[in-house]
Amino acid sequence: MSARTYTYYPGCSAKGVGRGFTESLEAVFEHLGAGLEELEDWNCCGATAWPSVDEDQAFALSARNLALAEDRVPDAGPVDVLASCTGCYRALLKTERALAGPGPTADKIGGALAAIGLDYEGRARVRHPIDILVNEIGLDRVSAAVVRPLTGLKVACYYGCLLVRPFATFDDQYDPTSMDRLVRAVGAEPIEWPLKTRCCGGSCYCGGPVIGAMPEATMQLSYALLREATKRGADMIATICPLCQFNLEGFQDRMSRRFGRPLDIPAVFISQLLGVAFGIDEERLGIQRLMRWRLPEPAAVGASAPAGGGGDARD
Amino acid sequence: MSVSFAGLEQEAQEAQASPAPEALSPGEGSAAKRRATRRKKWRPVKDQSKFEAQLDPGFAAEIAAAVPGGELLHQCIQCGTCSSACPVSAYMDLTPRRLIAMTRAGARDDVLHSVSPWVCTSCYACTVECPKRIPITDIMHAVRRISLREKTYPRRFTTPVMTQAFVEMIEDRGRSTESWISMKLYLKTNPGRLLKNAGIGRRLMRQGRLGLRRESIRERGKLRALLKAASS
């Protein structure tokens, strides 16, 4: 396994409702000369539902994934496990921290893993793909790969809750900037806004207004985000969580009716934005799976065709 | 049990707008009624611990033991930063600050019947903002665990149902399938919403984002063995 290939843990949502995230991340990493290799036979991270039922079982679920990732790299070095969904990222990271060092929890989980022939040594390091893009691959290489600068595109970078909370590993807890720097590296302009890490209401309500317990609360939370981004002149919201992305793009018509103000702002994965700037085929980036997608005209530098998807993907 | 605990308890009860009617003057009564109407969406927290004798002084220790760092809850200064940082405290019957106060007071029954832990989105804003570093979100999860165990969770509220449906699905298949879990939930809680959201479901299917095929891992038996060995 080359040093440039990362073990990738997609999680259930980034393979389902948010599959555009996995598709675009794979394409972007490949374009930058790094590989993402999906963890074999990964299981659900337990989300926030398992800790509400049995916390040790939640640790066991995540520990199995970490142990499987370690098995792929037999030598003694640390193993990076990339978790794209911020819900999974938090769950895996919490497990990594809970099992670091000896203790009753570590003993119990270690015993449970041993019963099914697995061993967690503590070599796995849970990381987010954004961390890799900014701090390992580097903004210089990202900029160098741009063939279609997204000049003039104003992007509201939305980090969601769980990337920097409760653990801020590679970015500031109150004002994270890694996505803003990535967006700037591909020629677009990140807007300043205060709701970068405000909850969108999508995570616990699993699908927000669709099946959630409190559609009203969820809509209020998402509406505040969408409205603020619109007011500050953003053309687009860039996200890094499948639940946020779906929650923000899926119910804009319903929110417009509910709150009496028109809303129409695409919510995309930041990797899709990067991919477009790299000139990767939109089909590979999962752009066709978005409900809203458009780039402003000036962005079409060097490409005479209007931005892909046009208006037909919108509702 | 100290007097100040009883005072806190009383404050909480008054705010919940269901004190004994004879204790109120007409003016207070109508204010209480207004508050009650405003909150009628949720089942009000049962006011069972009206007297000190009904409090459970061991409850705070029970919660503290269930959460790493949980003993910090004794250091709460009731500043309310958690409640103001919380994006959904307006939808709770006990705001995070009040939930901590009632936990310390030993109002076990009221806390376990509260909807607040189920309204919590687990966004960790309270935990990060707390000046005393109390792991409030983890405390919410601990309250959820006890209330599931003792079946005091609010009925007809979607989150507990979803939590259990989700857990069953993962126990069985190892991964979650969004279409199945939403179907299951609709049928269990509110079949009418199924129709309302059929449109968006169809659209997601057209986009290839929602499939009916059930996701599964290969080593399902081993996963079940792992969960069994790790259960507490």
C-alpha cells in the first residue's frame, strides 16, 4: 500500500443520500495523486443513536472499524482512517479517545473484539478528508490543479456541528477556516458569516423534516442558515456532511412556503466544488444528484458551455 | 436534602405551569394557563417530585457515574450559557441549565420523563461553551439511556422510536438503509407523513440517492457477537 493511499470510511449516509460526497471525494483525491480505498466490510459507526442506548456497544461498533483499518497495514506505524461524514468522524474519534490508554472501557472493548478475532492496537488515527486536503496534500497542490477557476463565485462554507465539536483537532473550534482556505484556493470567494458551526437540525432528526420528530424546529434551524447565507450574498453553500447537505437543499420550497420568503441557494459538497474547478467530469462528481446546481456566468472562464446541470436540476 | 434544592425544585415546577391550582391567585393562574397553552405541544413533565421526600438524592451520583467527567455537574454555576448556546432549547420542556439543576436536586422522575434529551440534536454547543466543562451532551445521552431502560421516554415522540429502530437495524445488518428506516418510522409513528414526503422520496430515488436494497455487512454474525460481548 503506497503512502498516498488512504483508508476511507464512508459511513451509511455518504453511500446513500450523500453518495455524491463519496463519489466526488474519490475523484478529487485521485486527481491530486492520492487514493481513497474503501475500508472492507465497514459497519455503521453508531451515530448518536447507539450512545443513547448503550455506550460501550457504540464504542465496540467504532472499534471494529478501527481494528479492521489497522489490519490493512500490518507494520507498526499509525494508520489514517478518513471519515467523511462528520457524524461518523465524531463517533470514531470519540472511540479513539475513549480507548486510548488502559482503563475498564478499553479492557472491555478489547475483550469483545478479541472474541471475534480482532485486535485494536491504538494505531488508527481518525481524520477528516478536509484535514488531509489542507494539511497534507496542501493548498498549493490544490491551486495548481485548478483548470477552471471559480472566479466570482461566493461560497458560504458551512462546517456543521460535529467537525469541530466536541473535539477540535485540526481547526479552530469557534471559527474554523480550512474550508474557506480551500474555496479560496480554487479561485472562489468565501463569505464571512457567523453560522459556520451552528446546528442545521438534520443530524438528530435524521432527514430533518422528512422523518424527524420536530419538523418545525428543524425547518427553523435550516432556514436561519439558508437565509443568512443568502442575505450575505452567497451563491452557494459548501458542506462536508451528508445530513447537512440533504437537510439544506431538500426542503427549500417547503421553507419558502412556511416562512414566506423565497429561498433558492444550492447546497453542495465542497469536494464537488473542487472537482468542478479541477475540470473533472460532472457525472463523476455526482453533480447530477444535486437538487439545485448552478455556477454564475463569470465562472465559466475557458469553458464556453454554461455551467453544467443548467436550470433543469432545479425545482 | 437542603432547602436550596427544594427552592430550585419549586422554581422549576412553577415554570412548568402545573402547580396545584389552589396555590395560585387568579392572575398567576392565567399566566400559568398561558404558559401551559404555549407548551401544550409536548406532554408536560410529570410533576411527581413536589416534596423533598419524593426526590431521589442519589440521582446526581447515578448520572455522574454514567458519564466520564460527569461528576463535574456538581460544579455547575447555573449561568445558563448552555441554554443560550443550545439551538433547540426553545423546544425543550427543561432547558439544559434546568435539567442540570433538577438532576442535582434529585428530581429523578421529572428528568427521566422530560423530552429535552430527545429534543437534543447532539451538536455539542453546550459542552463546548460550558465554563465548567460539564459534558452536558453526554449527560443528555445518559438520561436517554436510563429513560429507555425504565421506559419513561415520551411516547409518540419520534426520536426514541427512531433510536430503537436504528439500533435494531444495525444489530441485524451492520449498516443502516435510509429508505427502510424512514418507512419503519412512518408506520410506527405517523403514517400520514409518508404521503406528505412521498414526493421527495421519489425524487431521491430518481437521483440514485435512495435505494430499496437493504445494505448489509458480510460478517453479521461476528458483529452480533461483538455487540453481545460489549453490552453493559
